[in-house]
Amino acid sequence: MGAKLEKLPLNKKDKRGPSSKFGKFDVVLLVILLIYALAIIFPFYYLFIISITPQDIYAESPFLLWTPRITFDAYQSVFENSQIWNGLKITLILLFGGTAYQLFFTVITGYALSRNKWFGKNFVMNMIIVTMFFGGGLIPYYILIKSLGMTNTIAVMIIPGAIDTFNMLLMRNYFASLPKELEESARIDGANDIQIFAKIFLPLSLPMLATVGLFFAVGNWNSWYNGMLFNQDPSIRTLQQVLQSIIVKESSMIPSVNPGAINNESIKMAAIFFTIIPMMCFYPFLQRYFVKGIVVGAIKG
Amino acid sequence: MDGILIEKKQKKDKSLGKYIYRSRFLIMMIIPAIVYYILFCYVPMYGVLIAFTDFSSSEGIMGSVFNHWIGLKNFETIFNLQDFWRVFLNTIFIGTTKVIIAFVSAVTVALLINEIRLRFFKKAVQIIVTFPHFLSWVIVASLFILMFSDNGSINQIIRGMGGNTVGFLSEDHLFLGLIFGSDIWKEAGWGSIIYIATMAGISTDLYEAADIDGATRLQKIWHITLPGIKATAILLLIMSVGGVLSAGFEQIFNMSNDMVEEASEIIDTYIYNTTFVSHQFREGVTTALGLFKSLVGFVLVITTDRIAKACGERGII
Amino acid sequence: MKTKIILLGAVASMCLFGCKNNNGADEYDGDKLKVSFRNLYFDNYSGGDSYIKEVEDMFGLSFKLEPYSWQDWTTQVNGHVLAGNSPDVFHANIDSYNFVSYYKYWAEDKVIKQLPDDLSNWPNLKRMIDNTSNIEALKLDGHLYGIPIAKNTTDFSTSFSPFTYLYRRDWAKQYGVYQENDEYTWEQFNTLLDKFNRELSGKRKFALGDVEWGFPSITNFYKQVPHCFAYDETERKYVNNYSTDEYILGLEKSKEFAITDKYYSSDQYTATEGKMNEKYYSNQCGVLYENLSYSNMEALRIQLKRTNVNDKDFNVDDATAIMKIKGPDGKYALEGTDNWFSMTFINNNISEMKLNKILDLYDWLLSESGTNFAIYGFEGYDYTKDETGKVEIVRDRWYNDDGSLIDRVNGAKYLRYMLSLGYDTLEYDPMTEKSVVQYLNDWDAQMKTALADGELRVLKESPEVMWLTSEKKALHSGTLRTNALKTVTKYVFDKIKSINDYKSDRAISNGTWDQVLDEINTVLGGN
């Protein structure tokens, strides 16, 4: 099963028959996909336009595809807002600290479960599967977090995420797909399970680690739910929480630096754009890792 | 050190102690996971006892169980609420529709992308359409509200063409459409990846044979590509059944408004609102709500799994 | 098998964990006792000024001050109460029908601390509490579990919360619909809205905006009570306000405004908190229905000045004029609430010593010297006082010599907000804009006269109903009002077409209403 996965090509050359001429069918396809891609892109464009529109133009014009006058004051307001930077700081802590922590526990669990029979494996596996389909609900979870003393801490956004079952199974499937001979020969040399894992399997699975790490990183970048539930302290709000309160709640919380020139809508949009930009920049280069991950993980199930 | 040689027949011969000893390193590696799952998944399951009590936070769970046990009264309370049944049906409807729509849209996008022959274009489209998956609902919801509010760009275009304002955010059915639409916008591209990969794995011999028979491209899609992804599709469908009752808290929490709450409120947002906003229920009632949701979800998964197995497909449990 | 036993053991040990109750021991920062406060009115305050340090030194306390945001205040309070990590002192909204039930629950469940029955050690605090109207309603078995934030007066003029209309007098003058002294008859009000609408439509502007929880404000000119429970004189019992004939008249008028006339922004019904306020100070809205406190007025004025900084002719007084509208019956109508709408609570986990220190602090803040410190600052530095007690401000609080704004914050003033919101010091606080205070007082005086002349209807919730506690009311009343308002909004914006559909809507007419009303009528029946 595993060996086959390696060969699954994603963008392999199309060899489906001789009809390689560009027909009507292709034109229709192309148009549909172009419209689809535009539908994805347009909201971002619109968002950007509003973020650079001055107040007077915004208030007077019903619809904007382009603005006659451009102002970047909204961005300046966002940059000068201490809550945004504080949110960014918290999010970066999650991004680096959280991702490393989650990666460690998820990977060792995935490895242990990928090995052949050992004492208690089935029991642990069943124990994990049950949690995928049954949970205690909000209040018991809340009481647990409370009794662990984790409310109002950054820890609550990291610790409970130690193992993500989906990513853990992804890792397990990947480890299981690596050739068994590697383990056997290492055993003959007298290595134990931990040594085999650290010296042989880990170096071989760097691309997969990157994938899972990226999944965690994105999750941490977008993290707000646990923070919203458990943290009332405004000084440990994540970037997304700050963003949410700018967008939906405290609409006027950012005072404008250049009063009169910008509208509140612009500031909100600038704040959103500010959080999207890093992902927009990195995503095209990292996309293949994400794709690889989900393919390996899901095909095995 | 011959751990790899543990075979079934040998296991009986060796003593349990040796078996454990041989597994000791792997057990060491799994201990954090055991602690983790017990702590964060099983302890809350034990907390569902709250559902049978008139919970008192100063006495804790055990104290409440001994001193404030009220049996099924909390369930009686919720089953007697009109709101509850409305919310429950909303959840089933939204959850089920989402599963179906996610499936159909992902397969459609996969077919479209799979048929594209310009490699560069294919790659670019894939990058663009998978991107929204990585945005949080905070952002996606605000994008959609920006576009679809009564003064948003879509309505401005409609008015510009002489039409009347369409209440995307205020008419129940249109708002539900928006919920499903934003789900497609965000997830269809990402969901298609797995199908594209499966399609790439279909043997090219089949297509070549079809070409010799003079099949059109649509015929090839119908007779070769779609049957080729059937197994994967069914597996993913079963997997998603477990999430039907979750129906997307983050999405609805961020997108909904008072006007459409009646049609869009789901169990999770209802629990959140009654706990933190309206302060309507004591902890016991809210826990009973959560427990009920869990139980129904569990039954759904088991049932689907059995049906799939009965139809000769691979189950998941 | 063995692991199953281990598992059970682990679960059992977690049970004990879950029972653990953390009783906060006093913590010190150096030799200062740490105490944490959380209050809605710390919103604009970040701490660290020399005034707050002085207070800390005076009482040997180290403050941790955190704000709530107005928009999710209740959510935050419920969150930290549920999480068991409430600050030592916190501030909660008590303006909901089911407040009494969770106030009781908090007291029984030892979330909040009982105040000493005998407050004679803290005479200023005692005086304030004793002067608060309707204080008995807040006592459970004779004990008080929190300090209602009072306007500190039994005077009528500030005993209602004046929700009213602000409008752009400058636009009214420009469009030729201005009426002398901002007094409008019902017809003139309609004409003004119509004119505003004509001039503004087609842009991102509109004539009328209601603060989100005040929508639809037009019903005020028709209905008898602000929210759920109206008293039917002929039937001699409480009925659902939302289905009374008066309310429905107001509803029809609101619908006319929204659908036929299009005075409201079409985003009104999806507006989140603060949205209409924001539209108003962004020059996008002509008339705003708002809660008219000094602080709200001040906030609006500051924002309006910011928006219009480039407009040389802009006059902020003209942009925030109070509109005095007589309804179709020729009377003014104002929504009133009780003397207080929020309360300061003390965490049950704190020690008696800390409680005493907090009460000492509160008593001082309400004393003459404390009030002077909070309002004027350091004696001899910020102000001087002669033998007759006349205060002279030595330092200008607003401007430096070069005309730039002084950003000087007095933390003691914010501390004092935990008790009085500053209503009692508004008139002589040098930080307030006297002309605005005067303007509000004038309006207040005019309303008082109107009331005496029978020209003003005050819509007030009956305290008996508000503070009645019963099982069904506790369970349902938290959502009765919000659900009904959703249906009201739907009707106004024509999502519910006919009045019959409205009347038979589940949120307006259902078994829950009947149950709650039955209970209320049983308890309060016969009067």
C-alpha cells in the first residue's frame, strides 16, 4: 500500500488518448475554471480597494471597482495599533511554540502506532478512535480547563492541541509506508525503537514533517476559538481574536491616525488584509506540501 | 532484540511479561498520547454526569452527583423547549446539506481540473482554489458579509442593473444558500485534491481502450473516471457523517445575524448562546444538550458504517 | 485488562482533580496586596499614571485593572464566572429579566461575596447604598451581595436613562427643514426624515439609525412599556407587550419608515453593536437614536470632530443636537430604566482582609478628599483650596501653553467609576465640557417641565415584574425579549409580511409566554 503512494503523480503528463488538440470542450472548461478562479480572487481585490479608499469618496459612492484617490492611512492606523501587534506577538508564540510542541507529540504517537504489534496497541488505537466520534461537550471541557488552571493563559491555546488525530494518522500512514527492511536491519545492528525512530525514520520523513508542521502552523495562525472561550484577558488575545473584535464587535476601537481621511470600513479591511498577506506570500510555494500531505493521509483513510 | 518477529503464533508461546518488555520503548512513546487522550477527551466524557445533576460549581462534579442528582429532569427541560427542536432540525438540515454539497462540489472541481490540459494553467488554478481553505472563518465570514450585505458589492451590481435589493443576509433561505455557498468557496478546491490524486491513479490503459472504441470525453468521465473514484468517495462520505451534527460552529457564529438566527442556529451556537450570552440555562441543562448531540452523532456514524459494510464497502470502525 | 484498570484509576484521580476548589490566597507584589478589578468603564484607561500610584501607595494595594468591551460584556462575565477565574472585583450588567435568578445562583454558589450587613465602618459607602432607590430588591434574605452602580441621586431628572434622538442640525438647516429650538412636531419630524432621505439616498448615507438594542425606536411614540410585560388595565393582568394594539400601531409606523419610506439603512437589521453610532460619526446618518449620557455624547463628539477635521465650517454642536420630538399624541416619549443598571461584585474567594481593604478604598473614593483627588488631582499641585473650600484649578487639564492637548489621565477617577459612573461629579469635574453638561441639563429641565405639564410619557418597566423571581421566568425570560425583538425586526423589514403572521409568530405568541405570564399574574395578581 505504502510503496504505491510514492508513485502517485499529481501533475503527470496527460496521456489519455491521442485527441490532444484544443477543442470546444477545452474552451468551455477553461472559461468555467477562469470564472471560478475569479470568484475566489474578487473578494480579496474588493477588500483591498475598500482598504485604500478615503472616507469622502467611500461615503459618496455606492459602488467601487477602483478609487480615484488612494490613501494608505488605514494601513498606518493598523500598524500603529498596539492591539494588532500584541495579537501578532501572541500568534507568533503559538506559531512557533505551539507548532513544535504539537509536532513532537503527534509524530511520536504516529510512529508508535505505525509499528507492528506491540502490547496495548489495539487498545490505544480503539481508545483514540472513540474520541473521534464521541465527546463530552462544552461544559465538561470548560470545567476541566478550569480545574487545570489553564483559563486566561496562552497555554490553553497550545496544550489541549498536543495531538491532532487527523495529522497523527497522517504520520502513522506515512511511517507505515516506509520499507520494513530499514527497521529490520537496524534491529540486527542492536538499535532499539527510539533509536530507530530518531536515526532512521525521522530523517526519512522530513517532507512529511514539513507537511504536518505546516498544517499545525496554519491552525495556529488561525487560532481564536479556544482563546475566545477561555481567555478573558485582552492582553493574550490572538491576532484572529483582535481581528474579530475589530470586524464585528468593537467597530470603533482603532482611532484613526489621520482623522477625517479614512473610513472605519477601510481600517477593518486593512486589518484583514494585514493578516492574509503573509499567507498569500507563502502559500504558492508551500502548496505542494499541503497537497502531498492530504493525498498520503486520506488515501490510506 | 527480535521484536519484529513477533508473530501471532509466537505470541501465545511467550509470556505476557516478555511481550510487554519487548514493547517497552514503543509504550514509552505512546504514554504521552494516553495521558493526553484520557485528560482531554475522556475526563470531559466523565463530566457528562453533570447532565444528570443540578450542578453546583462550588461542590464540583462528584459533589453535585451525590447531592444534586436529578436524573433525567434536564433532558425533560430541553425536550420541552420549542427552541430545542427547531435548533435540532436546523442542525440536521444544515449538516446533511453541507456534507452532500461538499462532496458534489469537490468531485466537480476535481473533474474540471483533471480535464485541463494546459499544465501551467492547471497548476495556477489549483493554487488559487485551494487557498481559501487556509483562511479562518473570521476572515471568510467578513469577506462574504462585505460582498453580500444590502450595501455590498453584489447588491450594488443588482441595483445598478435595475433590480431590487436582495436580502442575502436577511432572508432565511438566501442566507442558508450563503452558508452553503461560502462553504463551497472555502472548501471545494481543497476537497478536490484527494479526488484529483485518485483520478491520476486510474490506469491509463482504460482511457486508451476507450479511445480506440471512439468514446467522447464525457463518456470517458462517466464510464471510467467516476467509477474510479467511487471507493474513495464512499469512504470520505462515511467519514463526514460524524460531523453532520457539528454543522460548522465557527462559520455560523461569524456569519449569522438576528434576522436569520431562527433558520441558522445550530446546536453548537445554541449551547454557546445559552451559556455565555443569555444565561438561560444552568450547567446541567447545557451539558445535557451537548450529551444529546454526542449520542445522536455516535449513532449516526455507527449506522452509516453498518450500512456501508452491508453494501460491501469498507467501513471505518 | 490491566490497562483498563489503569485507565479507570486515572479517571478516578481526575474526578478528585475536578472537585478541587481553588481558594485564592492573598498574593503580594512586594509589600502591596494585589487586587484585580475589571470594569466596563476602564475601557479607555491603560493605567500607570501617578494618580493611581498614589492611591496604591495610600492603601498598600497593587492594582490590576482590566476593561470589558461593551459588546461582549455579558459573555465575558459569564465566561470568567464559569471558568472560576473572576477578578477580585467585577462589574456586571443587571438589566435583564433573568438577572435575579443568576444573582441568586451566584450568591448560593459562592461566586460572589456577601457585603457586611453593618457598613457603618464605611460611612460614605453606606450613605451611597442607602440613598439608592429600590435597593431592597437587590437584597437576598436581607443581605446585599454587590454594590449597585447608582447615579447616586433620588432626583427624577437623572433617574431615567434618556434614550433619545440626536440629529444633524447643520444638515437640517442646509436642507431648509430646521425647526426653532430643535422642537419638532410629529409631522415636522416626518418631513425632516423625508427631506434627509431625498438628499442622502444613492450614497452610502441614510436618514435614520437606531442604536441596535433600541430598534425600532418609533414604537416609543405608541407603546406603554419599554419591553416585555405590559399591564392591561381592563383585564387587570400582565400581558405580552409585543402583541398589544399600541405596540402594533408603532410597529406599522416603523414598517412604513423602513419599507415605504426607506429612512433606515438597509443594513440596520444586521447591524452589530456600535454600527449605527459609527455610521453617524462617519457623516453617513442624519438622525441617531441613542442612549444620551454625557460619556456617549462626548465619544460621539470626539469622533465627529475627527471625521470632519478637514472641514473648516464644521460645528460639532450642530452635529450633535438633541431633537425634541412630539409623537402623534402631541407628547414627548422617553424610555426610562431604573436608577441603576449595573453592579459591582466581589469575588467570594478573596480574604476578609482584602474585602476590608477594598471597602476602605471605596469609602475613601466616595469621601470628600477622595472625590477631590479623583476629580481635581493633587492638592497644591493640580488645585488649591481656600478656607471657604473654594477650589481653584492651578493646572489646565486640557491644553499646554503651546495649545497641544495634555494627555493626562487620572486613574483615581476611573476607580471611582466602579461606584458612581461620575454622574455625581459631572458638574464640577474640570475634564467635562461645561457647555455639553449645560446643554444636557437644559434638555433635562425641559423634559421635567414637560412631564409636569403632562406632555411627556415615560416608558418604564414595572419593578415588581423586573425583580420577580420564579422558575419559569428564570428559565425563559432571558430569551423572550431577544426572540420577540427578532420577530419585530423581521416584521419591520417585511420579512414577515402580514400582521397576522406576526401575531401568530412563535416568538410573539407561544406557550412559553403564557407560562411566564401566568406565573407573573399568579404572583402579582389581584392588584
